[in-house]
Amino acid sequence: MGRTHGTIELPFIKGHMGGNTILLLPGVEGEDSFLVKMALNLLEKKNLSCHQAGFLYPGSRGGTLKVRIVGYSTKWFISACGGLTQVLGLAFKEGLLDQVFGLSVFDKEEEFSLETEAGDVLIRVSENSQGGIRVLTDMTSFVRECHQKGMEPLSIDGQEAFRIGKFLVVNAGDMRRREQKGNFEQFDADALSTLKSLQQRFQKQCETSSCDFSLYDWSPYEEGCIRAVFPHGIESGHVEPACGTGTVAIGLALFASGQLVNHIREDTGTIELDLETGGGPGLSGDESTHLLMHVGNGSVNGALFSHSKVEILARGTVFVRGS
């Protein structure tokens, strides 16, 4: 990282998890407002076109990293991002964090701890059965955040929903039964309008500015696995085909609503779910998220997830104006 005539030269890595696009940047010092402005400018479609950006710093302990994450829809720092951890894990395994950013702080070859605003996140990498790389993210710190922020069933003008921490979680099957307008499989104009209105009513009812939104159904015909999509920023066209925190929020909502009673393994106290995520903007896709939740004393107290398709898309250098 260097300066040239009032500009900052920044190396970057761009990747995605099931279409959730992530921008990795080296740690930059400066006021919060400056960092957010810089990140949002780079996230724009006309520039690097990503959903989240993460500034990476050496952690407070040996062998760890620290990240500060900016969300495109939130327009500010966010506490956690599952997609970022998946892309980061792949970049770590491929040696890109050292090559691009000079981050050679790691003391292990297959795992490291990431310090986030939600807490520490353990990221493990290994080979999958096809010879590719599997990244496993421990989302327990985000589960704790959801418990701390609270979880509750909601009725939004008659539409059943859940608030899971900062997330709005809605079953698209319930919306179809109520004959809400729109094709939620393909996200036509009526579906987008319906979801936009629902999100606005959620924000007003819960007195929040949160844009975090998980939409799911049981597939096909309310049985089998789960389909999911994450329309966080409908007004700006920000719909994520996959989302780690959003997947955890769905799992917590399903558990709280009693839909997973028969899914708990008695020998391990765990629940495993597969969700169709990625590959398109609606409730469809040929990619998947695997979620494992730990249950104890009647509640979920931990979660891990991985996605079937994580890729590095580009690496390069950008020049941005200094503070």
C-alpha cells in the first residue's frame, strides 16, 4: 500500500460465495467515515461491484487476523459476514493473503481465527471429496449476537415472520398461502414490490434501520430441503443469492418455531440442514449451503456453515483519494 499524488494505492482480492461478492482490502488507518466512504465507492457496480468489503489487519494475538466489514446496503460497518469468511478462507489456503497483502501472520496451515465485531470466528480449510477446497466457518459468535439482540415471532400486517437479532426472516410459502402478489421463485416486479413493502413495515414496527432479510421455503412443496435468498437492499437492487449470517438466521427461526424438533440427533445434539442457495436472484439455484447447529438446554448455542461454491474472481490494484 502506498501514496501517489494524494491518492492511496490499494491491492485487492475479489471473490464470491454463491454469488455473494466480497472485496478484501488491506487494513487502512483513518476515521470511520473515511473508511466507509472508500469502501462504498469501491463496492459500486461501476467500480468493483461487490456486496461487502473487509479491511484486514493483523489480529491482537499471534496467528490471527482482524477485519472491519462494510456492507453495501447497510452503508456502514457490520458485525459479521459469512460470505467474507468463506472467500477469506480460500484466499488464505491459496496463499493470496501473504502474496497480495503481505499478511504472513499465520502459525497454522489449515485454520485461523478472525476477530470480528461479533466476536472471534474460527475458519478451517480442507480438501473436499472432489479435490477442491472446503471452507468451514464457525458462526457461534453470531449466534450469541442474535441471542443478545433478541429473537421473537412477529405478525406484520397479518404476515407471520421472525425477528432474529437484526434479521427479518420470512417463509415464502406462508406468503403464497396468503396470496401475496409476486413470483418469489423468479423475483418478478410484483414480488420485489411485496418484499420491499414488507421490509419497510418491519423496520417501522421494530424501530430499526436494519436491511438484513432472509426469505426461504421448504422445497419442493414445503418438504425436502430448504430454498433461500437474501433481499437485503431491494430498493438498490442488492439481492444476495447466498448469505452466511442470513442462513444462520433461518436456522434459528426454524428452531424457534418448532420446525426442527425431528431434526435433532440425540447422540450429538446437532441439527444439519442443506439449503439451495446461489446461482440466481430468486428462490432457486444449483448451489448449496450446509448448516450445522449445536443444541443444548433447549436452544441453539453454536453453528457452523460451508458453501459448495467459493471462488476467487480477481486480484489487482485500485487507486483511491486519500483522507
